[in-house]
Amino acid sequence: MYEVKDGRVYISRAEFKRRHADYKIATKGAEMLLVNENGATVLAPVIFTERS
């Protein structure tokens, strides 16, 4: 699972890799994830919660 806080997604690297390709977006320099926050779909930067 993941947590959305302050416009950022906190997720483990393993869980991020398991997310369906439709919810990931490839951007140079940063990992982003589409998430539902307060009823709206937003593109949020990913903060990894553990090192892999």
C-alpha cells in the first residue's frame, strides 16, 4: 500500500514496481504516480519509504 501526504506518495520500491502500468508515468529525473487524493486524481511525486 501507499500513503498520500502533502501532495507526495510514500511507497516502498517493491510496492511501486507492483503498481499497474496504467498508474505509473515515465518522467525523466523523477518517479511519479497517479493517485486519488480527496476525490481527485492527481500526479504526485514518489518518496520511497525504504531502500532496495
